Amino acid sequence: MKCPPIPPNETERLKALSDYGLGDERPLPSLDSVVRIAARMFDMPVAAVNMIGSDHVFFAASVGVREVDMRRDVSFCAHAITRDGVMVVPDATGDERFHDNPLVTGPAGLRFYAGVPLVSAGGQALGALCVIDRRPHPEFSRDDEERLRELALMVSDRLELRRIEVAAEPTAQVELPADVAARHRETEELFRLANFDLLTGLANRGRFFRLVEETLAEPTAAAVVMIDLDGFKDVNDTLGHAVGDGILREVAARLALRVGEDDAAARIGGDEFAILLRGVREPARAMSVSDAINHDIARPIVIDGQEIHVGASCGVALAPLHTGNPIELLGNADLALFRAKTDGRGRSFAFQPALRMEAAARRLYGMEIHRAVKAGEFLLFYQPQVRLTDGALTGAEALIRWFHPQRGLLAPAAFLPALERGPLAATVGSWVLDQACAQAAFWRRNGAETFRIGVNLFAAQFRVGDLATEVIDALDRHGLPPDALELEITENIALDLDEIVLERLGRLRAHGVGLAVDDFGTGFASLSLLKSYPLTRIKIDRSFVTGMLNSGKDASVVRAILDIARAFDLETIAEGIEEEAQRDDLLRQGCREGQGYLFGKPMPAPLFAETFGIAPAVHCPVAHQEAG
């Protein structure tokens, strides 16, 4: 058995623990609901808040715990407090630290453990929130870890309130201050720091979670609106944090005016807010408030004489309509917010049960992607790009597909979100680059001498390794000239990784590789991208092309993009062309190239070659790279 290490700050840690006034005989009842939620959420028989003393452990709250060895040297939680994140032991019998631990080999029969450190306001690890089972759980996912972290935040908030209460209690050992009013002010200030956001004055994340929990415990109907600002990061980076703070304060003020006396508004993250609407049980009413919030936030904000525009996306969930569990209610609102942002910014979306199934599918795909990479289940389809004047083939965009052994051919929407957030995005991105370059080189040598291939990049490819060197090596390996490759990035990639992206793309452009910005006009930094980045082409988003014949606004956006491209001496290609009238209108306005169903759907390489009269596809098997 491997004994848990003693933290280097053990003396300070034990002093911090004593400030909470907890012990074997003094549990904290306010934590009982959290451990019950944890047990239900993860379907575990045991959940506990375990505090780590000098030589033993004790429960501040627990559910399902029987007689158990409370020595520190056998405690799993004593290991967990030495880590920064979640400690997961899928099967203790196969873990060298715990396989001969008495909690594993003895009557407790512990097989699975997951625990999150609980940290004091001063940064000291006090104990851990954990879930335990007598069965192994190899399927415990990263999403599960994140949910456990969320519950740990609730525990930490309640512990901090306990510390404030203990600090305010008179004791026999501590003489009361002469100025009682000063002591009360200090206590009130501590309470404010623990419950309210200092920048905006709204409730903070912990207080909002407690308010939701208390509301649903009554029980009563309620709605939660999760709000995320659109374009805030760009404004913050461009105009500075002082202006960004001013925007957050103004948004908070507008939200405070929107809620009633029984409701609550909170800032729960950097540019994330939330509203609790008590007594609201009808989706239509909740959506009406959500739409009003979008309208409020969209109004211009004036700071230091500057008129600034930001938007918001909102997700709505209701209790008891969708759930009576506070954690699930907040999770449902988050899923609705994710859909709102996916569908297009500045929108509201109400939770639907299908969203949870979609999230479960994303989690499942996230686990299966490791197998897919090893088994070579990904493949590329190619969508033709043509010259609008005569329909001649100029190239193709390489688009990833997944041939799933049970579910068949999957389109990107089914798995890309899980892939992009997972650890294998860079690996798969490298394979796409290599496969696309090999195919393009083969076709250029066999009848399509001027063929150009477009490859979409993942954000992870800019974080891992040296993208510029990788691309140049791939070109050399397949004998493909640099101008035959066009790399596509989204505005979000450029915004999130500004300096890194700019440096990598500058080297690639100097080498002769084409650079396109995808979905142009749908983001918030288009013009700044054109000024700063060495782009060669703008891709006009399909949403504008689809509506350009019937919507004056969409037609105006298309005209503006073409005018901007000419001003910056950039090529253009319009996506989503499905009608001849769209092609003709774009051609009249000076757009040179297009892609869309009018010219061809994405298709596998052999069908693409047959359709356009070039050589059959090159055999380029998936590289079986390590997925671990």
C-alpha cells in the first residue's frame, strides 16, 4: 500500500481546517443535499465530503457510508488533496497505489473512487468531495469529472459560509473587539466576498447555485436563463480590460432591471451570466424574458465616449417541466445555451430532451474516437470547387467523415464537437492534412494539373507542435506545390489563439500556401482579420448565399463582402450554391468561384474522380497513430 504524501504546507493546511470548526461530532448539515445529489447524479451508493485531519479523516457530510477505517494513511481522499484536478481510480484492484489498501481488500470492498479537492479561500486543501462504489467504473468520463467539479464548487461555497459564521462567533478564548459594529462590518464584508461578484455586484456562481437549490427544495416552479455574451472577447482584447469591465457592469445593470424582487441575477463566469425566475412554469413566458434580455444587451453600450455593440445567446430550462433536480436544471440550461450558440449568435433556445441525448451522443463519440483513430475509421470526402464563368473544376474542399462500425457513415455534425474538444484533434488534423495532400498530388499528376485542395484546420493544430513545419513537410513528402494547398481557418480560431495563429500562418504564406477564412461574415472580427492576417481568399458563408435572392439584408452582406475582397485584393469563393440564379447573381457581382450542391455534393475520392474525368483515387490508408 502506498501511503498518501504529506503536503508541503501541512501546518498551514491544518490551521486553515481548524478555522471551519468541523470535527467528528460537528458535521455540516448544509452539505447533506450536495452529497445526496452527487450519489444520485453518478448512480453511486456512497458520496461524502471527507476532511483530512493530521492523522485521521472525518466526514462533514456523507450518504451510504457504513463502518469504515478512518485512518489518514489508508484514505483515498488524502491522496486526492495532493492533486490539482479530479482523482479518478476506475478500478482500485488494478492500481498500484491502492490494490492492497485495507479499504479495497477489507469489508468495505472499495473498487471505484473519484474525488475533487476542496480548497479554502486561502488556497489550502481541506479535504475532498468523493463518490465511491464497490464496482469498477472504467466509463467515468471527462464530462463526469466536470460535473463533480461543479458540485465541489457548491461544497466550497458552503464551507466558506461556515468559516465566516465561525469567525463571527464569540469564544471563551477570544476577547470580543471593543467596537462591536466593526466586527459586524467585517463579518458582512466576508459574507459579501463569499456570495457576490465584486465587479458587478450580482450574485456569484456559488450563491446562484444555492438559490436554485433552495428554490427547488420548496418545491416551486422556476426557470433558469443562462446567458453568454457574443463577441465580448474580441472587444476585450481590442479595446482593453477597462472597457471590458465597463461592459460587464452595464450588462449586469440591465439584467438587474429585468428581474423581479423574487428573482435573482448572477455573474457565473467571465462573460457568463444567469437569471433565476421564480414561479415561472410556462416556456413561453421564460422565452419572452430571454428574448427581452437579448434585446436589452444588444442595445449600444457607451463607455468613455465609445459606442460598443455586443450580443448575447441564451439557454432556458424550467422546473418542474424539465427536471426537479437543481444540478440537472442548470445543466439543461447550459445544453440549451450550447444549441443557441451553435444555431447562430444572438438567439435564445429552450431545453428539449433531445439535447441531452445529443450531449450523451457527443460523450459517447468522445470515447469512441480513440478507437476510430486506431482502427482507421475516418475517411475524406471531397466537394468540388468550380470557376463560375464556365463551371471548370478548380479544386475541392476535403471534408472528414466517420465510417462507424455500427452507425454507418456519420456527417461531421455528429462527431466534430467531441473531436474538437478532445485530445486527438491534432492527431486527426494531421491525418486529414496528409491524406488530402496525397490525394491532390495524385490527381495533379493524373489529369488535373491545376487542382487545388482546401483543408480545414483544428484549433488544436496550432497548440501542438509546429504546424508550419508539418505542412511544409507534407507538401514535400507528396511532391505538392505550395500553391496547390489552401488552409482554411475560422474567425474563432484566430481570436482564441491570435499571436500563435498569426506567426504560423505568416510562415506558411511566405512559403506560398494559400490561406482562406471560412464562414466569413458570421463572426465578430472579420475586418480585423483582413488587416492582420496574410489571407488569400474569403469564403462567403452559405447562410448569406442561401438567402441572397429573397433577403435584401443577405444580398447586401454578399455585396459588401465582395467589395471588401476587392479592396483587400483577395479572391472569393461562395459556399452553398444550389440554384443557377444564385450562381448567375454571384458571377454578375464579380465572385469568381463557388461550391455547393449545384456543382456537386461531398463525395468519396473514387466517385469524385469518375465524376470529373480524372484518374481514380490514390490508395492512402489511414496512419494508425497512437490514440492514447
